[in-house]
Amino acid sequence: MSYVFPPREIPAVAILGRSERFPVHRIYCVGRNYAAHAREMGMDPDREPPFFFCKPADAVVANHASIPYPTRTSNLHHEIELVVAVGRAGQDIAVADAMQHVFGYAVGNDLTRRDLQFQLRDKGRPWDISKGFDRSAVISAITPGAHAVDLAAARIWLQVNGELRQQAQLRELIWSVPEVIAELSTLFQLEAGDLIYTGTPAGVAALQRGDRLEGGIDGLETLVTTIA
């Protein structure tokens, strides 16, 4: 097969302890999946079905990267998250079977142009451009194994310049990892290579040029990023 220009390299994420890389198919994100974060965004958390948005696969940024401050914003926010790496395709997956589709986990940062998000939200317009911009899906290496993280006991946290900004327990997720996978699979055919950013706890705040971010989840590689 020939192309009018060379195709781009497939976006991929490092796998801890392995030379192979995880090829990214799609990036799904869960909105307002921690009650305290929903409240700080002016919403009332409940158990209605979760909602999702997407980022382009090539928005992934590897660990220890320096990221240029994005254009068209003066209010860039951090959102530390547990990322689920899907290793097996499926649709209409039962909650009881969902963990069979997990390849592993990583630490992610769903960077957000908050000012654009609020402007678009207030006008009732889609806020894709506030979430799906270049270099907006920061991610650590993936730790393989469906049980690589103790979802009932692990802590998630983020520091900016050594100051603790976000902290919670994964058990505080409104919708658990199996529930998120099951619900998402009723909307899309999940494929091996999908990444699911599962939501962020309270404490999101603005970033400045020169900030150094460190975020982690017990049992996973620490995510380190600098805003250039």
C-alpha cells in the first residue's frame, strides 16, 4: 500500500520492565468520578451513569517530559488520575468480567485548559478543545497485571513544586474500574490499546511555567513532568 505522505508513527507508551511498548488505540476519560472533585467543579455528585470524553491518541506524553505551556489558555490545570490500559477487546462487557480486559495500570495527568472548558460549558457547547489538545495526556510507564494496584487501598496524590495539591484513595472513585469498563463498553467497542483515564480527586489548580509536578499511585511508577 502506498500513501501520499509517510504515515505517522503509532503513539505508544512504555511498559515497566519490558522492551515492548503499548500501542495506543484510543484515549477515554471519565468526568467527575470523585465526589469531592465534582463539588469543586460546582456539580452535585451522584450515581447517574458516568460520562466520557476523549483525547487523541497522539496526545500522550511520556514520563519525565518537559511540556510547553499550551496556547489559548491562561488557566492550565493538573488532574492526576489512575489510567487503565486495556489489553483485550470487548463490547457489552459484564462488570464481573471487566478485569479480564485489563492489561495494566499507569499514573496519568489529564491536563485541562480550564478557562476554555468553563467558557464552552457555560454556552452548552462541547469542550473537546479544553481537553483534547496537543500533549494533554501525560502518562507513566504501564505496570502490567490486572492486580498490579490494590484498588481498595491505594493512595493517589500529586505535588507541585513539592507542595501537596491532590490526595485521595482509589476506593473513593464513584464508579469503580470494573463499572467504568462495563459502561464504556456499551458505548464503544473497546480494543486492545485503549487507555482509560478514570477521573481525578479534588484539589485541581492552575499551573505556571517552570512548575515541576510529581504524582503517584501506590504500586506504580511515579509520574514526573515539568511545565516549560
